[in-house]
Amino acid sequence: MRKNLTQILLYLFCCLSLWIFFIETSMSENTTIPVKVGVVLDMDTWLGKMGLSCISMALSDFYASHGHYKIRLVPLIRDSKRDVVGAAAAAMDLLQNEEVQAIIGPASSMQANFLIRLGDKSRVPIISFSATSPSLSSLQSQYFIRATLNDSAQVPAIRAIIQAFGWREVVLIYEDNEYGNGVIPYLTDALQEIDARVAYRSVFPPFVTDDQICGELYKLMTMSTRVFIVHMFTPIGPRLFPMAKEVGMMEEGYVWILTDGMTNILSSLDESVVDSMQGVLGVKPHVPRSKELESFKIRWKRKIQREYYPTNNESFELNIFGLWAYDAASALAMAVEQVGATNFTSQNSSRNSNDLATLRVSQTGPYLLRSLLRTRFRRLSGDFDIVDGQLHSSDFEIVNVIGKGERMVALWTQKNGIVRNSKSTNYKANLGTIIWPGESASVPKGWVLPANGKKRLRIGVPVNKGFSEFVKVTRDLDTNDTKVNGYSIAIFDAVMAALPYSVPYEYIPFETSDGKAAGSYNDLIYQVYLQKFDAVVGDTTIIANRSLYVDFTLPYTESGVSMIVPIIDKRSKNAWVFLKPLTSDLWVTSACFFVFIGFVIWVLEHRVNEDFRGPPSNQVGTILWFSFSTMVFAQREKVVSNLARFVVIIWFFVVLILTQSYTASLTSMLTVQQLKPTITDINELIKNGERVGYQKGSFVHEFLKWMKFDETKLVIYESPDELDELFSNRSSDGGIAAAFEEIPYMKLFLARYCSKYTSVQPTYKFDGFGFVFPKRSPLVPDVSMQVLNVTEGAKMVQFEKAWIGQTPSCPDLTSSVSSNNMGLNSFWGLFLIAGVASSVALIICIATFLYENRDTFKHLDPRASVRRQIKAMATRFDDKDLSSHTFRNTEMVDRSSINGVDAVTASPATNFPPSPSSLSIQTENNSAFVGGRETPSSEYGEPLSPI
């Protein structure tokens, strides 16, 4: 019984709780605070209908999941009727009469321009989910919230596409309004960063007719550029592509790239429009897939079908603008709730008035603005994050229009650039397979030859009868056909054949009716600027002033300007030629060393060698004779001292090198032909007023005038033979003293006349020969690339052999006068070795002498003068060294003679050394020794006289 009572009480408690909950919920609903917000859209457009439905669903979903919120947004809808004035009138009505706290809209950038100013004045946030023009940011209104991406955010993705395929020129096609003009500066700057340029801007007025569109498309067909970037929106964008297909601009070779304005609405376009856009590339913001997004799409389709197309079974696709509208409404609801249930009041409120002077100022606007800027949440299209008043930039998809829809071929991310998918981190990943217009799988090169009625490129070639190795024009008199060949022509043909595409062309000589040249090379190149020729092929030099109006390819041969002068044989034929092999300083140094070495040998041998003794005059002669006779190794004197032998060996080595070098140099001077230029200085030509020559039609004429040559002294020649004839005459007799020519021509001329002429420095550098094309021609990069391939290959050797020929063996052609004289700089090392060796030997010898006679020198009278002491030491040095092995052998021979039959004939006057007792002969008052010691006498003269 008690258990049943407990159950009944529990049941009554639950019922009471539910009753109280429903009462509180009902009271809460009756106490919600409505906040008015305006919605300004073009209600007769698909964007307006989709946006309004998404805003409605966003508010329903938000308050369904947040039923306890006190504030409810009440949307007040106004139709702007695709008109800027209509949008402004609708906004004025909402701000002034309805006192809305925020406005969602308008749909277009043109309408947003005025509404932003109204919102700034009334402090009411203007939230747009489809006004994407970058120019709106320049208004610097803090009350404008762009809940969509700025058009400039997609520019790096478009630039990456252009860079990936290497296109150099694009054509921009856009509308002439706020939306179309806003992104163009960003696109132009981005393309310049990758060395691409905007070749043309095709601007369509807002109310363009079909005839105007067709006329502009036909104009684009006549241009060479085939890469088009389309920045358009409805209704002009969907009208463009069917007409482009009709005129033949959706065929193979064309490239169409859509900005996100058109790409985002591809799903809502008619099938006929999508069918005309096959092969088009487009970029659009990347929306991550999620279950919430898929569920919302299903619910949205049901709603849009029920409200707008109840009898139509057609399928409709939601695009990014609908998601942004949903997120914008959700963010506004969150922000209003965060502001709180304060009193949304206004100042200067005047009902039923459209006067700007009495426009109300919202007191809640600043709080609501701060709340909006702080709002962060995970949205259907990704993360909702307002940075600097606009939605934070996201990744972009690169899509390819195929069949009835689109297929993503790559993803562009801010961190990694173009990748295959969002998980890839490979910056260099390629794009997926793309089907280009015309159902082509090959990447278009981005340009074609201009469709101006010409089927072939008209290639101008120079007519030069002198140096025909580069370009040779011949005419068949029977058939009147013109044949063009030569070194430059062969290279150009090889380059064009190596291109990955076919380019038909024909050579047209730049000549008059009588077959002569129609002008100079400058005149020929200027024809390209005048569009009379599509290119110029020949020996055309790349110089700065020509590059002002044409473009050159990379050079295919070196170039520069050098001076050609006659050469003469300057072999020496005078009587003193034998002195020229050595310079004066080397002659003097050699003579001094000969004497020095002779003296050193005499010092080392004098006390131990009879060949280096005798009267003073004889000893001086021995010194000179010995040293100079070593030049021919004819010395008679024997060398017995080891130190002397060491010095002699070193000296023989030095003499050998000197004599051999002298002989070789003298032989060269007397036998080898020495070709020297007659003139080595350009300033000498100018100073002396000499006549100089240059090739007809060459830019060298302007170069010589720039070098300050008198124009009356400039002589024209057309062929190598004519130049040789001018050199044969003197400058005063109508000839020339020098000629200035480009290096390729100079080589040809010197190869023929190498024994008569040479070139002299300096060489004035120029970029070389290149092919000429019009400014910004798309052919230039491709041709330049192939020029590198051809010039680095084996074909160049074949072309040079075929047209330039083998260079004959010529004497050494030098532009500087080199000297055959040998100077001291080449031999100072040898003299250093000989001098050091001799000095060391001399020091050792003197030190040994002083050491061996130290006891004798100790008894020198300190009172004697220095001169007498030195003379005493010299006298001592002049004596023979009886301890030497050479004199010991001699003494043994002498003793045997005395003991024999010849002893009686011995005489004190012989040249043998005296007995030791003879050194004791004393001369009074002349002794430099102390204690009665005597000064030794000289062997070959009287005792030393007093000092």
C-alpha cells in the first residue's frame, strides 16, 4: 500500500514539473525582444532568392538550437530591383523608417558603394555576402562587414595557373563597373611579378549588346594572344561564351580562365551556356565537405523547390554565395545576442522621412560592430573569421568545365601553391588532367600568329654582296625565284625546326627593284616596327637603341667592334742587334757578377793555388780572365779549394742558363718573322686625322661618330676585296690607315688576308647577332630557348664548316707589341742563389783565415794605426798557406831535389816559399807587432814600407 502511494506521489511531482516548465517556456516566448534587421537583395534574381532562403534557414536553425535566447532577429526584406538607386532607397527606408540595427546585403558591389556610406553615417553595420570588389575596401568604412572573400584573394591562384603553364601574355575581359574594375590592378601587378603581361583589356559596358560582344570577340581573334581571363558576373558572363563558341573561339589553342564570380554560379547556369564553356578553367573558394553541409543542401533543395518552383522538377544546386548568406545571418544573430537585451534606441529619429540630414544614428551600432568582429565559429563554408572587416582568405579550387558540370583538377593553398589535394604538401605537384577547349588534351601554347590575312611569317633578310657567308641572296633568272641561304639562315631554320609547334614563314630580301640593298641594317630592323616584316633574320647586331622598338632573341654568335690595321715585319737588322736579347739592367748585373765571382774565387784560391798568385797585375788579369772565360767554359786555372769548387758549380749553372736564353732570344730576333701592327692606338688615328673604313649599312658608322672621328675621314667599303684595296693605298692617297669591323666579319677578312693585316685592342663589346621580332612577340622566349639548344649542339660545327670554312694557318696575330728582351726580373732568382753561395763561401774563408792566425794577430801593436794593422793582415793573407795539402806535396818534391844532384843549383831567388826563418827579418821602426816580432815580408816585392 505504501509502495503504491509513493508511485502516485512521484507521478504527481513529474506532472507538476512539466506543467511549470511549459508555463515558463510560454512566458519566455512571450517575453522575447525583437530586433529589426534589413535584407536588401535583388529578389528577381537567382542570387537574391537563394540568399533570402539561406538567411531564413539560418535564423530558424539558430533559434531552434538556442531556444533560451531572449533576442530574436526580425528580417525586413526589401527588393533592390537590380538598381543602385533602388538599393539606396530601400536602405534609406530601412534605416529611417524601420530603424533597423543592421542590413544584410546588397547583392552587388555597385549597390554596396552607396549603402556603405549610409551605414557609416548612421553607425549601422552593413553585412554583404556577395559584394566582392576590392575597391570597396578603399572606402575605409568600419561599419562595412564583407562576409565574403575579396576578389583580390583569388589573384595568387590565377597567377599560379599562368606561371604553371608558362604563358607570357593574357587578355583581360571584364565589366566596366565597380565589380569588374576593382580586381584589374591586382591582376596586372601579379602577372608582372612572373614576367607576364596584359596584352589587351577588353572592357564591356553594363548594357552591352550582342552585336558589341561579337564585334569585340572578332577583334580578339585577330590578336596573337590566346589566353583570356574573364572577370564577369550575370547577366553579361553567361552571354559571352555562347557567342565565343559561335565565332570559333572555343576551339583548340584557346585558353579561358574564369574568376570565382562566374565559377561560383556554374551550377545555376543553363545547360546551353555550360555546353559552350567546355574546357574552361575556373577558380573558386574551397569548401570543406561535412555532414552538416550535406544535410543543409538537402533541406535547402526542399525549401527552394517548395517556395519558388513548386511545379518545376528541375534540380537546383546551392553555391558558395548561399553558404555565405547563411553564415552571415548566423554571425549577426550571435553578435546581437552577445550585445545583450539592451534598449536598441536611436537619435534624430523621424518616421516616414528619407532626409539624409535627419538620418538616425544607432546607439547600439558600435557595440554590435565590435561583437561582429569578435565572432568566431565553424561555419558551413569553413571557419568564420572577420579580419580587417572582411572574411579571412581561404584556399581555392581549380576546376575544369567538362560535360554538364565541373571537375576539380587541383587545389591552390597559400602555403604550398598548386597541389593535388588539401592533404598534399608538394609545392611542385602538377595539375590534374585538363581537357582544353576543342576537347584537346595538349596544353595550348597561349598564342598564335596574328590572324591578319597572312598565312606565313614575312621574314626580312639583308642584301649584302660583300660578306655573303652569313646571308646570301641569289635569284634564278629563268624562274625568277629567290633563294636565301647562309650561316644565319641555316641557324634560324634549325631553330624553327626545333620548336614544339609549326610556324610557317618565308624569306623576303630587303632590296630595291634592281636587287640592291634598300637601306641600312637599322632601316631593315625598323621595318619590323612598322609591321612590314614579322621578323628579321641575318647578321643583325643587338644594340641598345634598336631594342627600343624591337625585341631580339638571345645571340647566336659573339660580336664586338675591333680595329683592323696592316702589319709589318719588324725584325732587327742593325749592327747592334746582339745587345737586344738582354735588357740594360741584366747586362750590368751580369757583368758585376762576373767580376764578383772572379774576385771570390781569387780570395778562396790565392793562399792555396799557384795559379792565382803572382804580381798584382797578373792576379787582376787572372780574376777577370777566369770569370769571363766561364761563359764558354774555357778557363785554364785549376780550382783546388772545396769552397771555390762549390761556388764555381753554382756559377756554371747560372752561366749555362744565361747563355742558352741569350742564344734562343737572339736566334728568334734574327730568324723569326715579327709581325707588328702599324697602329696600336685609336687616339693616334683621331689626332693625325687618318682615314678609316667601315662596312656599308653597319651601325659602326654611328659608333665611329660617337668615338669623335671626323665624318669626312670615314670611308665606306662593301666587300673584303674592296677593303684590301683601300689598305693598299695610303691614307693621303685615298686609302685608309685602319678599318673598324665587327668580330665575325673581322674573322672572315683576316682568314683571307692573315699575312697582311691584324686586329688590335681594345675590342668594344656588343651582344652579338640575334634574330629580330616585334616588341613583346610570344615567339621570342621559345626561339631564344631553341637558340641555346642549337648553339650548344654539334650542328654549329657543321654550319661553321659549311659557311665559314676552316681558318687557315696564320702567323700569330697580336694586337699588342710584345718585347723579346729578357730582363732582370726573369733571372734575379739565379743571381740571388749565386750571390748567397759566393758570400757564404767568402765569409767562411775569411773566418777560417782569422781563426788560424789568431795567435799572430794577438801580437799586433795596439798603438799602430788601423791602416797599418789592416796592411799587416793583408800581407799575412798574401802569404802561402803552407799547411795546405798542395804546398805539402811541393815541399816533399823540393827536399828530394836538395838531397840530390840538383841541390847545388838551388837558388834563393826561386818562386818556392822561403824558409820559416825568412819571416823573422826585422825592419826597424816599421814593426806593427809587439815584443820584437817582425812584420812578414812579401813574397814578390820589398818589405812593407812604413805607414
